[in-house]
Amino acid sequence: MPEDRWQTRFAPDALTDGWRRAGLWDGETLGTKIDRAFRDHPDQMFRVHSLERPWEGSFAELWARTLAVAGGLAARGIGPGDAVAFQLPNWAEAAVTFYAASVLGAVVVPIVHFYGPKEVSYILRRTEVAAFVSAGAFGRRNYLDDLPGVCAGIPSLRVVAVVGTDAASLPAGAITFDTLEDALPRRVHPTVDPDAPAVVAYTSGTTAEPKGVIHSHNTLGAEVRQLGAMQAGGGLPALTGTPLGHFMGMLSALLIPLTRGEQINVIDVWDPGRVLQVMAKYGLSAGSGATYFLTSLLDHPELTDEHRRLLRYVGLGGAAVPPAVTEKATAAGVSVVRMYGSTEHPSITGSRHADERRARLHTDGRPLAGVQIRLLDEDGQPVAQGQPGEIWSRGPDCFIGYTDPALTAAAFDAEGWYRTEDLGVLDGAGFLTITDRKKDIIIRGGENVSAAEVEELLLSVLPDLLEVAVIAVPDPRLGEKVGALLRLAPGRAEPTVESVRRLLLEAGLGRQKLPEYLEAVEDFPRTSTGKIMKAELRRQAAARHAP
């Protein structure tokens, strides 16, 4: 693979030199960090709390599996710079694949397990993936049925391995994960530039296709130290329900506790009742991340005082955090901190449990180590204190570009500032509060859903549809859900939500992106140039669906 296949950006030397002097960039590769952590903490435990595919073992046992898979990949020609993707639930094999690819110096491409075949095929092709590890089946999803179409016509793809199935069930050319793991252990120390890509994490945004967000070894290392130092969970071992195929799940489960020598606990299905059982049995905290994780536990009838003790400290982010949620959590004895970031710039601001109540509950915190922010108006001029403006950021954990160079060029200016397209207000003490966003996305349970992608598919599967606006609809459980407003041809009957969801599933859309609210409209509010005024539609939806 050519090392320059993505036109990444690099921040000005004055910035990066300062990050290096301050130790924010340490020049170590991801593989080096992982190798050292496993060797330093062989007796620590890794647990997968799954009813379908449970696993428990020491770091030494997990490391042995990692080196075996690294050997299996290397024997099939996978090495430094190659892209290795996996689409797996929160199983041990997801961790093993991530770690094995990293120690080989490969670029890891985690894919959330609920992405549909259309999205996965695009990711494999766009990233020029050389090796792909997939589940055979999980819950209602049979990945094997999709695999031939997903992998068709991708010349870079040399290895396809499947977890949880036998060889007789595989499509032509694929191997079982057990076959991949049945190899001589391979520990290598490849020469890899710490400024080179380490992970490409895909996220939905304003474009119809997922965006490939590229992080280097240095930016990932900075984020691991930054987020780990926040101690949002109060120091207790945590149970992670966020998918390991999501950037934040990868960070919070596979990297931060490993490098800190702490036990790792993941669960593949977020069933609040079972989560409470696992918490009590193993003494784990939970509930950090998107607000849904916390509220689903606080609202559960089996919540006890022992659970409340384990929920004493929680960090919330990934989507807007309503003050009603933080006040409710506080009343239940939970100390909440809020954080703001994205896959592109993961930790821009955050608060700490020692901060005063107003800052913790009603703002998104101050800029973290090495991070700078500025708020600009529509003309690119700084706004006055207390006035809303668009947030621009830069820092040691900010990504180095997208797989699409046009998106990279649009996201950064010449001084290394990243345009978040979010709006916020800074107070006199330097605390930031997010007030709105320009990005046309829905954040459902912490997962980004591209409105443009859903709109595009709706127009293709509904022949009577003239126009559509997909917007965020407030939801007390998930924060936001996907709503679709349809302008149909005259005299055409409004389709049911169920029929539309079925058509979109058949078209390859991921289940988490399916509309949960549908409404036919005669027309839309428009600008003077005829554009649909989505901000007004969101305002109307917020008023109609306010809890």
C-alpha cells in the first residue's frame, strides 16, 4: 500500500514542536504502547459479558491470542501500512484483531457491527482494506448472507476471516477466524512513522457516505492520555457497552484501561437489567458516554443502593446533554461531568468532578491539555464573550484528515484550526456550552446518523416521494431519533413507518439509521432561494416532541 494514499494535513511546525516539548506527542507507535502494556500487566483480566460469545482471560492469554492472529495475518502478507478492518460485536475477537493489526504496524479500520452492507462495502473500498474480519451472525443479523456482495470488486482485499462459523458455511475465498488464529505467534517491531495513520474511524456526518477520519499514532496517544487523565468514572473499573467498532468504544475499552493496567470489561448487548447484574457481580461502574447509557440504568426498577454507589461518577458526551438529565442524575447521587468532542477531535473540552456544580451540570467544560478553541461569526470574526459562535479547535488529539482529500481541505485552515460546525458560547471562566450545530446529523444514542444518506435512500425507494427532510426528533431515551418529513405526490397515501423501514433495510441501510417518526407534509418552510429550512423544522419538532 502506498503511504501517501490519503492526503492528510499536518499542523504548523510551531504547534507540533510545542506538543512534543510538552510530552503531548511522545513519538511512540500504537503497537509499541500495546506491546508494553500487555507485558507489564500479564495478570490483569479481560472479560466479555456476552450471552452469545462470552470470554474471560488474563492479559497474558489475550496477548497470546493477539500474537497468533498477528502471525496469521503476517503469513498472508499483511504488514505495515496495510489497512485491516473488523466488523464485530463486543467480543474478544474484536480486541484481538485490533491489537494484532496494531503490533504489525497496520492501519486499523474499526466498523460498528450494525452498519449495513452498503456502508461496509463503501468503507472497504474507500480505505483500500487488505484484511477484513467479520462476524458470521449476531442477534437477528446474518452477516454471511451479505459477505459476497460486501467484498465483491475490492482489488485490495486479500484476507477475509469470519468469527463464529465453520468452514463449510463460508463463501468462496473466506477463512474462519480460528484458521487465522492457528498460526505461529508473531511479535514484530516494524519501523512506522508516529505521524503516519494508525486508525481510520468511520462516522456519519453531513455527507451521504460515511466519512473516514484518520488518526495518527501521535494523535491517538495524546487522546488516550487526555481522556484517561479526566477520571470521569471516578477510578472504578468500567463496563463498556459502546461498540468496539466505534471510535469511543475502541478508546474507552481497548486502549485507555490497557495502557493504565486496568481490567477490561465489555458487553455486547446493552440490556439495562443484565448490565445491573454484571455491575453488582464484578463491582463495575457503567453509564458513561451517551446519556442513554445512564438514564436506562437510573430508570430501571432493579436499581439498588449498591448500583448507585457504583454509579457515583459518570462522564457524559457524544451528543447534547440536556440539563434535565444531569439534574436527575445529581438527585440520584451521581456526580456528572460533561465533555465535548467528536471522532475528528475527540476531547476538546471537559469538566471535572471537582468543578463547581453549575460548570459540571450546565456547561461542556474547559479546553483540555494543549487544546485551543475560538468562536467565530459567519464572517470569520471572533464573537464577544457570551455570544454564540461557530467553534474552531486545534490540539494534539485532533485528527490528521479524512480519506476524502476534499473534505480535509474544507475542514482545516492554514493555521491548523479545525472547523467543528458546532455552535457554542464561552463564559467568563472559560467554560464552553454547546448551543446548536450546523452539521446536518442526528445523534441517536451517541451514534451519528447522516440525514443526507437517509434522504437519498428514501428518494430511491419511495417512487411517490417528491421531497424529504430527515431531521432529529427529541427522544427521552436516546437523546435524538430519526424523523422523516415527506412531501408526496398529490393524492398519494402516506406510507407506514414499518413499510418504509423495511424498504430501507432491504436497500442496505443500517438499522440504527432507520426513521422512527414519519409525517407527510404539504410543503416545507423555505429560504428565499427555495432551500428547506431544516433549523425551523428541528425547532418545530423539538416543540412538538418535548418531554
